[in-house]
Amino acid sequence: MSTVIAVTGKGGTGKTTVSALLIRYLVNAGHKPVLAVDADPDSNMPSALGLDDSKNLSTIGGTRQDFFDSKGEVPPGMPKEAFLELKLNQALVESKNLDMLVMGRPEGAGCYCYINNVLRKFLETLGNNYPFVVIDNEAGLEHLSRRTAQKVDYLLIVSDYSMNGLRAAVRIKELSQEMGLNVGKNYLVINNAPDDLSPQFNEAMVDTGVPLLGILPADENVPRYDIGLKALTDLPDSSPVVASLDQMAWALIHENK
Ligand SMILES: Nc1ncnc2c1ncn2[C@@H]1O[C@H](COP(=O)(O)OP(=O)(O)OP(=O)(O)O)[C@@H](O)[C@H]1O
Ligand SMILES: [Mg+2]
């Protein structure tokens, strides 16, 4: 059974950074291969993981659209489902310690029900091949139920050092409950934080009702790597955000042991 960790939060709070560094931790700790799922249509994970150089990066959304547009035409003698599964498999980017699926754009107008059913089964079966699945999400939550509809063991809600970030975290927690999302545990992660948090922020953090998993410091290496087009997974152990994230990730995956 794989452990599914989904990372969500308000826009720009550090979802992709946290996802990439979590994957870095899991790989280095030997929990590999990791399946990285980029569920943000404005895909950022390939560059954060250093997997953006693979040619013809195809997306699940593109595969679904192509299949829909072809009206289910398949090579002679090949069952429709097997053909679609083959195409979905081709969208899997494989590397040494981690594989990546880029979900891409959501479906357009029309009934994609058959394709989505095959896709759901494909994602469930695929996920079982990995000890950990890490999903980087777009801001908001609707797509989580729409696209994967599978259990999420840990929903990490990322906030920056702002009241707006915390308010968004509360809305996301409420929305996930309203949608009946199958979440094991919600956790709050504060990212890009100063050394000292104000008493009001500490109080507001507690008031969210979401248990705090960890506080990650602002780290100048993160924008430096981003601007230098370097993979965040290559950040050194000595980087402050890496040290904090590693501690946080260790606590998360050992919490039930
Ligand atoms: N701990 C940190 N220290 C310094 N800068 C950071 C830190 N975490 C993230 N950043 C910077 O903040 C910006 C947003 O980070 P990131 O892309 O991870 O957020 P996101 O939530 O995935 O954004 P989006 O909603 O656009 O997908 C980036 O420019 C990144 O370099
Ligand atoms: Mg992102």
C-alpha cells in the first residue's frame, strides 16, 4: 500500500517547493521510487524536480483529449481500454529514483466519463507500485476530487506567514470536508517564515484547528535555484529550508510507527 501525500494551499505559498523537497527527502531516505504527480495545470513540478528536459513531455490531460478527439478509434485488434492504458503509460516520465505524471489541463466540454473511469483505475493501480505518491496541487481543491478521487493519507496545507494564508488553509480544510474527500489527516505547514513569529500569528495558527506539522524558514537558496533554473531537489543538505523540511518529513512518516 502506498502512502499518498497531497500538498495544497493558497497560490504562491510554496506548494511546489514543499512537494519537491518532500520528494527529495523521500528519495534520500530510501523510500523510492517516488511517484510525483503534478496536478497543477500551470505545471511547475518538472522544473522543480529537474525533469523538464525530457522531450515530448506528454500530459494526462493531453492524452485524454487526444483519445476523446479520436472518438475512441484504436489500432485494429486492440481493445479500447488497453490502447488508452498504453497511451496513459506513455505519459509517465521515468527517472532513476522517481517517476512523474503531469496531469495537464482539465477536460473540455463533452462527456469524458469512460476515459475518466479508465484514468481513475490507471492512477489507482499505478500508485500501488510506489511506497509514496506526492501530489502537487493547484491552489484550491476541486480538482482533487474530480481527478483522482482516491484516498489521500496526508493533506499538507501550506500557508505563508500571512493571515490570508491561514484563512485560505481553513477554507481548504472545510472544503475538503464538504466534498467528502477521503483524507487521513490534515496538517498545516508554514513556509517562507521569518525567524520569529508574532504572538498574533501563533494564535491564529492554533485557531485554524489544523495541527501544525512544521515551520519552514525563508531561504534565499530557493529563489536562487528557481532563477538559475536549477532543480530544487539538488539543494544541499545545509540549506536551511532543507534541514527543516527533512525534520518535518521524518516526523510525518514516522508518526504511526
Ligand atoms: N522557503 C522559501 N524561502 C524563500 N523563497 C521561497 C520559499 N518557498 C517558496 N519560495 C518562493 O516563493 C515562490 C512561490 O513558491 P512555489 O512556486 O513553491 O509556490 P506554489 O504555492 O507552488 O505557487 P503556485 O500557486 O503558483 O503553484 C517561488 O518564487 C519560490 O522561489
Ligand atoms: Mg506550484
